[in-house]
Amino acid sequence: MITVKARDVSCKHIGKVFTCNLQLNKAKMRLTVLLRSVSQGLHRKIDSYSHYRPIALNLQQLLNFAKEGGQLESYTYLQKELLVRFANTMKEIECLPAVLQCTSSLKTVKSWFSESFSELFTEAIKKIYYRHMHVVETVAEGIMDIVNYSEKQHLVFEKHLNYFLNRFYLMRIIMRFAKLKNDGKHTCDRIDPDCDVAGVLEVEDEGKPIRIAYIPSHLFHITFELLKNALRAVVEHHGNKGTDSELPPVQVTIYKGKVDLSLKIHDEGGGIPRMAMDKLFAYHYTTAPKPVDRCPMVLFDKNATIYICAGLGYGLPLSRLYAWYFHGDMTVVSFEGFGTDACIYLKALAENANELLPLFNPAAKKFYENTSHSPWIRSPGHDIVDSGQNVRPYV
């Protein structure tokens, strides 16, 4: 009697466990289907928004928008525009070689973009801003892994890498600025309509102040990198020849014409060999000491609102991107054995300073698909460039 009852109880218990497991498996299946549906819906939205072109504005339009536009109007524009720009960037990441996309750093960045794209529909813009604060150094770590690997395997073309990084980081600068200018303040708090160029550089001004409408933090970042390089070159070239008082000065000259503002930084730091000039704006090319550990030394400048990856060769390429943002430019002319002239060109008039937006379109996709080993590439701006580092990121 007892044995039979025990067996009956055991059978009932097994039946309950089986029923619970069956219900749990059904719940898991429903959850899997739901997650797959959500993921497919997200991909459809990303694909849909990637077909829209980002709207380029100029500095004058941004200033007018700050004075006349309301907070709600600004927020609505930002939300819609970020969806387009995030989608374009995410589709471009998918064009990278599989070996690079498989690195943990790039997977992390891709997950950030996917999550941020989803949250734009829930108006979580501040959370997105903080999540993307470390994008530059995170991508840099992933590139470090693949560069070290590709030096042996030759799996990644340098032109594709430089082309992607120019477009990726430029879009980050653009989106970061868009989020900052909407962060509880008007654009006038970010764009100075009467920016004193020499004042931002903190150099001795011997003439009448030259002013333009510009973003002081961007101008600071552009010039900081060039001044740092010039001062370092002078000290290293002349340091063993005498005292500090005998070092030749770094000269900054500012010209303002009807169309352009030109800024020249001249040093007598010995110059750069011509064979090294081609690599000057390539990412991960640097003459500074490499970081001791794998992670780059990251310096945060609260005024420039950027991260500087010291010793990784990101300084000049990123500085030039800040100049490119409103259709400016940066060039370097060197005289080996004597010194270097670095020139910055910015738009003198706010209405001419249009945003330079990377567009993910068939031409951009074709660039990634081009596996030609030829070092010469015709850029959209009709400049003959090598290795893709100077190709303007608006194709």
C-alpha cells in the first residue's frame, strides 16, 4: 500500500515537473520569437532611416535657429536628425571587413549605436550622450588589435580604414555637437557669433582682434594639436643647443579675407622628411612614444569636449576633421632641416560655413567594395590622394 502510494505521488510529481518544463519552454519560445521580432523591427527601421539624407546647416542658420526657434522645435529636429545620422553610421560600420567587425571593441560600439537608435524613440537623448563619450578610444582599441594582426596577414586595406575612420569620427563630432547644443541651452551658448580667434589660441595679439562666427571649443582643438606639435619639435630640435631663452619662437599669423580666414603656425623645429608626409594624416601614425600598456593614455579636455588619445597618432587626423566640419581645411608644408608651416582655413562668413555631412550612399559603398591595390584614388573633391586618408568624407 505504501509503495503504491509513493509511486503514485512520484508519478504526480513527475507530471507536474514535466508540465512546468513544458510551460517554461513555451515561454522561452515566445520570448525568442518576440526578441527576434523586435530585432527585425529595429533592423527595418535602421534600413529605412539609412535611405534619408542628413540635413546640412550652416553656422548662420544655426545662430538664427538659436535666436528664433523654441526648445520643443529644437528637440524635435534633433531627435529626427539623429535617427538619420545614426542609421547612416550603422550601415557604414557593416561595410567594414568581417575581421574588424568581430573584435570585441567594435561589437561594443555597434551595440551602443543599436541601443541608442532604439532609445531615440523613447526620447532618452541624455543617456545616449553619456553612453557615446568613450567611442573614440574604444574604436581605437579595436583598430589597434586589427592593425597589429593585419601587418602580418594583410587583411585590411589602409585606404578603407582611413576612409571609414574619417567618416565615422566626423559624424561623431557632428552628432555630439547637435546633442550639446540642445542640452538645455541655445546654440548661441555653443557658437560664438563674435569669436576672437587669437583669444581662443591664447597667443600674443599685436594687431586688431580678428573675429568670426565659430565654435571656440572646435577652434581650440584644431590649434592645440598643431601648437603642441610645433613646440615639441622646437624643443627636441634645439634643446641640446642652449637654454630655453635661445629657442626660436613659434609664430602664429592670422589673415581674414572676404571668403576665408587663414591661420598659419610656423616653427623652426627641423621639419618632417618628405617620405613621412604621406602618413601625416593617417590614423595610428605618430612620432610620439607609444603607450606602455595596450590602452591608450586618454586626456580629457573639458573646454574642447573631446578625448585625446596620446601616442596613437589620432591628434592631426581628428584636428583636421574639426576643420572639415564647416568646410574648412588643414594643410602641412614642411622643410626638412628647417621647420614646418601648418595652415588652417576656415570660412570667414557664417552663411558660407556649411556642415560637411558623410552620406552613406552607393558611392560610399562602392569605395569599400573596391579592392584595388593602386595607391592613387580620385576623391570627390578632385584631389589626388593616397591611402584614402585625404579623401573627403562626403561621398
